[in-house]
Amino acid sequence: MLLITIRPFEYWNLDKSVHEATETSSLKRAHQQHGFAFFRLGALADNVEYGNTSMTTRWIEANFPAWEVAMVDRSFDDPYQIYVALKPRLTISE
């Protein structure tokens, strides 16, 4: 099992790093259309970017076919943090 946290669509209403309404609406639109939105905050060495992201579990399964979503739950401490448990997807030969 692999446990990750993701941000939901509603997160973009709270993200203080996104200052302009046009950026917020484009992030919401990206999330709705593609299941994934990323707001770049900066870059580390070797052009590794970092920032804030929202995504859906459908996006995870579509982009990481070796994994399947086993469980989804919201954090009690942060309602804009979602726990996702992933398990390896078994192939027919296994």
C-alpha cells in the first residue's frame, strides 16, 4: 500500500499563493477539465519545479496504471487534504 495526500478542487478557493482571480479560475478550469491543476511557486536545482497541486483520483488511476485507488478519506485536521490509499494493480499473470 502507498498512502498519499491530495488537494481537492475546493483548495483553490483558499490557496493564498494564487493572488489573481484569473489564475484561480484557470486552475479550477484545469482541475475540472483534466483532473489536475498545478500552480508553480518556484524551481529547485536542475529545473525541478515545485508548487501547489490539486488532482482527482481518476487522474491518478489514468496516469499511474500500475496503481489502483483502494481508499479515500478526508483529513480531520484539514478538510482540504484528502488521504488516498493506493495498492498495486494485479496483472492477469499474477
